[in-house]
Amino acid sequence: MITIDELRASVHEALHYLKGRKEVIDAEVFASWNDLITIRINYTSDIPSNGVQEPKSLQSYGLGVLALFKRGGRREVGFGSVTNDLSIGGVSEALTKAKRNMVFDPDFKSLPDTITIPTLQRYHDNRVMEMSDQDTVDLGWKVLKGSLETFNNGGYKKTIIIGGDVTILKERVAIKSTRGVDGFDETTSLSANITAMIEKEKVKGTGWSLSTHLDSFHPEEAGREAAESAIRTIGGRRIKSGKYPVVFGNQPLADLATNVLLPSLSLASVNASNTPFLGKLGQKISSPNLHIYDDGSMKGEIGSTRITCEGLPTGRTDLVANGTLVGFLANSYFGEKLKNSLYHPLPRSGFRYTSMGRDYKVKAGISPTNVMIEGSIETTRDELIKQIKNGLYVGRIWYTYPINGLAIGDVTSTIIADSFLIRDGKIATPLTPNTIRINTNIKEVLQNIIGITQEKRSTSVWGSKVVVIAPEIAVSEVQLESIGL
Amino acid sequence: MKPNSKIIDTLKSTVSEIVQKQAKSLRESSYFDLRLGIGEFKSARSENGTSKEALDDYEASFGIRVIAGEISSWGFYGQSLGRKDLKPGELERLLLSGIDTAYGRAKANAKRKSEFKKIANALSEVRLAKIKVCQETIPAEFEIDPRGIPLQKILKTSMNASKQMKALDPSVQFASTTIKTAITRELFCSSEGAVIDQSLPVTQGVVYLSAQQGEASPEVGYDYVGDVRGWEVIEGKNCYNSNFLDFALERTRDTVDLAGAEFLKTTEEEVVVVTNPHYNTLLVHEIVGHPTEADRVLKMETAYAGRTWLFESQERNEIGKRIGSPLVNAFSDPTRRGYGYYTYDAEGTPAKAITVIKNGVLKTFLNGRETAAILGHEPNGSMRATAPSMVPLVRMTNTIFGPGRKNPKNIIKEVKDGYYIHNYRTPSISESREHFRISAQKVYKIENGKLVKLYRGGGIMANSKDFLMSVDAVGNDFKMFPIPTCGKGQPMQIMRVGNGGPTLRSKARLTGC
């Protein structure tokens, strides 16, 4: 394990070394240590299985140098990194690579300057940093306990499936640059994302828990929630194809946001002319009730970090206000490239995420952190369902993609769990999973929002680092297709 | 000098000895294996003719899987490696520490498994199906060594392509290309005595562009060339038989044409569709490749990528049953050249070709040693990991629809009223892969055997079995394409696979905008 003091000392010494190199105009050193532990869960009551399939971890540390060089009459930029080496020898090797890799990029303006002071302080959990292997393995078994006890108590013992994982990410980063950036950060995050099924009943339920601290992390509850949701949806019915008013629960809204909406609100997509919101800045793109912002400085959310991977303090980036598109997620590179006299984006979204977390091996791209979706006027879940009167409550969708490319905005997905028919303003019969495909367009979804709940839940979806603080939203006129065997 | 793949020559005996020595000393372990790999790569990216990024570097890592404990269970440890770690003494220290961690996790896991057995009686010990234990060195095969290509040449090739793409038509708003060429070398040693040293070249080029006409939505194009070969892939030895520049310009022309085309409308009823080999690449990937991966079959992916409609239980499944018309055949073959090529999988099982669907009847699943043991099947060597530091998963290989005998021109000529679905774009699949919606780059209306009109934003959707059962013509124009971005697992692993097929004719609903 590498300490934060070691990382800070390393970037300090590295910068001193780089400042002494004549060929270097400007440089930034980013060092990180990551430990990603995954406890994968697989229990099948009718097939031999392991319960906890495998406790595993990936560990890495090192540093990356992004440097501007003089070559001929122009400035060129290069990046190089080294693994498991924080010494001056390592810095020298990274610089050699950066020099070997340098290119002339006319759009690269400069390394970022520091702007404000970070607000988050000491928000990680030292207990997580120091957890033993036995304790981490136990978190996986706690999930199973929650699900199995719930199923057993309900008398469901056959065709049971319990899957998912407990994931623990420990990160330490430090950064220093010739432009005055000087920051460090330590984060811990814990997540349990669980799916439980009773196959013979064709039902599936979802449960999850996200936390930065062990005390508020409840894997057993996530297991219980998944099993309870599966039991609750027994006896499902199919519905016919058509346009329906739909309440999207926390998970479906997070899925739509993660896979379609937020990629559309990134300056990287604007740069590639690959967003349905091209040229829409300052225009209405949704119901006037909708607000969306990204905020990496919210205490207690696992998407929070003290600083970005460009060393800038995290904070709030407004994306949609009163239904008007007011901003895009930006890093320093795209912020500088695409700014104009009317729009000067703050680069609060420059992160070096890989599957390992914040990773010294790559340069900063654009990633959301915690995304808040809220309404000017908010209501309760019961009122929302009453408002819909007859329609569908969707609790979990799957394989959500911008099917005809992001720029067109068409979205498709299937409803796989946790869903119900709404009749006479009340939750009625469960919907049979895997029998409905949603075929819609993200622009229509935003325009057709007719209600937003006050209650929200932090939610993340498979393969993504973003946390969506998701309400439940009611949307009119959603095209649903009856599918399945 | 940067570390390179030759370093495995000096480390091989050290690693092999550590594994054999530890195999004797870990008293509660029944099996363990170790993978140590190094990849040397060069890559470059450009936009609109300007350079964006160049990289000449290496990546090294190792991963250890241990089975141990009272009711034997898995434990795993993976780690990245740097230059200083690749010296025999330091490497030995790291490997021993990694083995110790994986062993400790396996024992801790087994202890809890034993306690939970009271409330979860399906909990079982891990068993691995037997394989032939091999010791072999497989060198990388290429015509032009990726290591010999100067970084500047890669950058210039990328820049030239994106510059010409941008200049092709005023409607092109953005043109980007990325090229990467690499050699990976991976050493696999197991407590059973396997020592497999396998090297593979990989070369890939990606084009990404957008074109816009008037106020219409921009049309975005994205496609790749790639193969388990050297730089010759970029010079024309690829599935398109076309150099990278020509491939990039062809895709740009397609995108420009589409930007001015009418949007396709969704149909309520099924129509006759002819799907071309490129489209069938993603179709076979989604409705044959994934649903026949044995970890999905055994419900192990339920929380992530889903289950499969081909297997409910050992008693109720589709093995030996008709799931397609007699014209439908499908194979998975890592021994043939393509993006899913290799000689041994990540468990040291020799790669082999398997028939997945024969004359419309499902024959078997792709598996690894653990899933083969549960199913009572013979291991067929389908386990791979993105890097040695990650856990191997069941992955499709070169998984393809088999060729037929019909001239594809005649397949279209016989259609009075239908649609030609040309080149895949994006998939969305139901949870058990029983239904799909896959969009196409282009859709053409067929009238009286001729292509009469181009549409954008289209694709098809159907129940997987209905589509396969309705296949009434299979072309003799088999082709295989690379899919470099197949995601699976937690944490997500992105894998290269090969898929393909001939032209097919079937029925499906059209999907539009």
C-alpha cells in the first residue's frame, strides 16, 4: 500500500526535476495508487455453485507526466507513464516516454490553471483502506445471507438465482503542475449491486447499496431488497404494444442518464458533432420542470472526489435548468478548445477513469461524477402514480443504447424486473419481465416529463462510475413493444 | 531501453519453478495457475488531419487463481508490473506475495462457504474438467512486425486518413482515426505442470466521423479494421482487402450518403429482410455467441449480461433441439485467423473448433474448465481475459454463421418486396437473448429484386428463434469481421472477438426513427 504522503512527496520531487529540464515548457505529474476489490456473487439453487464466485483484486500504482515541449518553432505535447515506480528514475522514464510520444496538437492550449480551493476534506474511510481479506470476503456472504433468508422465509427454495457483486475501490492520488496546481485526494467507495430471481416464477428483483463508509454500507440489505422485489413481482402480466404513460424508477432513470443523456451532455460529443443537443445551448430541450447538474463535491456520494484528475476542485456544473440546456461536462482540453465569447465552461469533469478508478496510465477525459436530477415542482411517488392513472411503473431496464447513434437520440431498452402495471392511479399487477421493449427518443423523453418525485436515491449501473441521484419521473407517450417468447 | 516481450525468455524458468514449488507447499490448495504477460504497443490518433495523441509503450501484469479450502473455493489476485518489477528477484517476491493473497482469499471464501452450506445446499466445491497438460511456445505470426513500425509512420497514416475523410465532402463535420499495432506475450503456468508461452500480434484501425446536411441530425459513422496480424492489416491484409485509407474513405462516403437520406419508419408487421455479412457479424455475436457462453448458461451472468433462452435447466434446455431452419449452421473456431484467434485459452486448454448449431440444431456451448465440469461437457478452450491481471471468463472466439451455397445477388433478386439490411451499427438484446433490436448502417428498399432506395436510422427487431427459424436462404459469400469492444464481467473486460457469416434472408420487423 502506498500512502498519500508518498504520492505527494513523489509529485513534489517530480515537478522539481521537470522544472530543471530545459526542453520542458510546462508539465503536470499525476500519481495514483488504486486497489479495486471485487467480491463476485453467484448462487444458483439448482446448479452447483460457489456462493461467492471469486474474491479478487487489481492493484496498481505509478505516475504519469503530461508535458509541453519546444520543438522547432512550436509547442508539442506528450504523455508518458510508469508503473510501480515513484522515484526520480521513474519520473525520468515517464518524461522520456512523453518526449517520444509528443505531437503537435493545435487544439491544445495549455495545462489548466488552479481556480478555487477544494471543499471536501477527509471524506474517506480509513477502515475501508485497512480492511482485511477475510472482512472483504464476508461482505459478499452478507449479501447472500440477506437474499437467502428472505427467500427461505418466503418458502422459495428452488430455481433461485442470486448474483452481482460487492465492489470496494480505494484510491489515493496526488497532482502537481508548473501552472500552480497542487492537490491530493483519498477516496473509498463501496457498492453492492444485486440481482435475485425465482426462475420458475419468471421474476427478478434488484437491490443495491452505495456508500463511502463501512458504517453506512448495507450489503445484507441489498440482498434482502433484491429478493423481496423478486417475490413482490410474482404473478406478472403482459401488456400490448402501444404508447403508454410510464413512471421510470430510480434505476431506469439512472440507466437512461448514464448510457444516453450524459454522453450527449459531454463536450467530447459536441466536438465530434455526435449529440442530439448540438447547437441547442441556451434552448429548451425538456419540460421546464427539469433541472440536471453534476456535482463532484457532494459529501457522502461515491462519485465525489476532492479534486478532478487535472487537480482542479470539484464542484457543480449546471447542465439543464428549467428545461433549458445551460452547460456541458468539460475537461480542460475541450473547455479551452470549445469556449467562445458566450460560453466558457468550467473544467470540472476531467477524470482519468479506467476500470481501476482514477488511473495514472491515461490522460484526463470527460466523466460525470454525481448527477442530480430534480424538478422545480416535486411530488411524492404516490401522487406521481395517481397522476399517471393508467400506465406502467418501470423499475429496471437493461441494455439501454442510443440505437441509431447518439446524435439522433433514439433509445431502446428492455424491461427486465421490478415493474408493475398502474391501474386507476395505483400500483396493480406486476409486469412479466422480458416482455416489453422500450423504443423511444431521449429528446421526446425529456420533453414529455410530466412529474418528478422529491425522494431520490443514489444509483449506479453496471460498468459505470457515475452516480445518478435519481428521482422517479413520469413520462407521457412512451412507445412500448410487446416482445418475448 | 524499454522492457519488451523477450523478457519472458529470461523469466520463464523462474516463474515455472515458483509455481511448481508453491504447488507442493500450499497444503490446502488443489490447484493454482499464474499468468504473466507483457504487451508492446504503438498507437496514434488524429482528428480532421491534425495529430491528437501518439503512444509507444508497454504494459505488463500478472494474475493468480487459486482453488483452496475445506469446500474448495476460488481466490484471485492481479497486479500491474513496471520496469523494476521485471527483474527475476523482484518478480519472485511479488509473485509469492500474490500467491499468498490469492490463497488466503480462497481459504477465507471456503470457510464461509462451509458455514453457509446449511442454508444453501447447492454450494459445492470447485471442480475443473480435465485437460491435456501442455508445454509449448507459440511465436507471434506476422508479415510486418508491429515493433518495427516507427511511431511517426503510424501517426502520419492516421493523420492522412482523417484529413482526406474531412476533405471528402463539405457535410463532413468531424473525422477521426485511431490506429494501434501491438505484440502481446503471455506465459501460463499451472500447478498441473502446464507451461505455455504464447505470443500474438494485434493490429487495428478505427474510423469515427459525423456528417450533417442542413438542419437534419448529424449522421455518425464508426467502424474498424483489425486482425491478429502485424502492420499488414493497415496495408490491406484485412477482411476488406483494402488499405486503411481506402477503408476510411469508403466509410466516409457511406456516412455522407446517409446524412442526406430519408429516415426509415418502423413497421407493425414482419417483412422480408436480407442481411449482409457485416450485419450478420453483430447478429451472430448477439444471438448465437453470447447465449452459448456456458457461464450465462449456468446463470452466472444473471446480474450483468444476462442468461440465455437456450438453457433453463439440465433437464429443460435446447441442446439437440431445433432452434433454426435446416439452413442455419454456426461455429466457434479460435484456430482460424480472425480477431478471436489463439492457440491456447487462458486456462491452458488447447483451442479447438466446435460446431454450435448444425443444420438448425443446437449442439453445444462455449465453455471453460469449471463450467465444462458442471455441465459434464468436454472443455473447449473458450476462456480469455483482457489482461493477465484479470480473471478469465468464457468468451466467444471466432464465432460465425456457416456459409451456404446461394449467390447473394440471387438472394436479393428473388425478393419482390423487402429490405436489404447493410452493415451493423448498435445492438440491444433482451435479458436472455431471446429478442433483439440491432440497427444497421444502411437499409435499402428492395423492389422486384432491385435495391431502389436508401434509408438511414433503420434496423430490424425479432425474436431470436423466429428469425433463425425463418432463414430461407444462405449465401456463399462468407466473411468475418473484427469486433474489438465486447464487454463482459465485473470489473468490465473489453475483449476482441471475430464474428461473421454469409448473406442471410429471413423475416423481421423494421425499426426506424
